[in-house]
Amino acid sequence: MKKIIFAAIYLFLVVMLAPKAALAQATASGTISGTISDPSQAVINGAEVSITSVSSGASRTMVTNNVGSYRFDLLQAGAYKLSVKANGFSTAVQNIELLVGQTATSNVTLTPGAASQTVEVEASNPLVDVMKTSVSAEITPSEVQNLPMVGQDAADLAYLVPGVKQTDSYDPTKNRYAVLSVNGSGGQRERYGKRHR
């Protein structure tokens, strides 16, 4: 009888916790997708696309479909190296920095040449999040690590966004909070730390 009770409790916990774990993994990750084409903008079917994490070295590989598309889901946020190979074309390599929750589109144009030749794409088209409709700015992990922040105040990062500036608090008792004005607003709802509803 005890074994049946323990089995029922275990099954209940698995059913209840598994969706939450899957949701946490999905929301803490991002997606990189795009289309591989040649200089005439004709899509390339069967190109080998590899994505490699710069920090861990883990990599995944797939082949483009009949419309030249590829898609890597559930990638951890961070720096990646995208490599594309196809017969009759030079290998293209592109550096990508993926943010949490981002769906980045990175289209690559291959140039004719030997597969042993590697073309590193330095200035690529900016990554576009086609799933996002809001207007905002994203601060990358490398910016957080490299920018000097006196006192380690996270509100200093908000001042990097165009249209954001520091403003006086409407409540003198809340002066220890950073009060942000966004595009000329009064700053009452942009107070860092707590939000009024």
C-alpha cells in the first residue's frame, strides 16, 4: 500500500512540475533563425548551418529546407558563432549575441568559392526580432560587463536608452530610488525599485 501511495505522489509531482520546468527553460532562452541565399538572392537548399556557443563550445547543426530557412530554438542567451557551408560556396561565419526571450533573424548570403575558404561577416544586418511589437532597447551582457558603473547601480543602464533621463522624485521620501523620465513623462511610473498601480 505504501508503494502505491509513494508512486501516486511521485507521479503527481512529475505532472505538476514538468510543465513549469519546460516553461522556465523556454522563457530563459532565445531563437536564431534566418534564410541562406546566394548573391542573386536565390535560396540555397541543403546548406549546413552550425551554431556554436562561444562560452561553452556546445554546438548544434542542421540543414536548410527547400526555402533555404534554418531555425535554432531554446538557445541559452549569450554569444554564438554561426557557420554556414554549402557546395560551391565559401564558408560564411557570423558572430551573434542572443538575448533572453529574443527571436533573432540572421540572413546569410554565401559567395561562390571553395568550401575551404572562410568569409567572416563583420558588419551584418542588425538582428531583427520579428516576434516583438514593442519599442524598446536591449542592453547586451557584454555591455553590462564592460561599461563602468559607479556604485553598481542598475538604473545607470537605463540611462543608455534614448529618451530616458533622470528626474526629480514627486515624493521626497523616495529620493533613494532612481526616478526615470521616459520620453518626457513625469517619471511617476518609471521609478526604479517599485511601481505604482
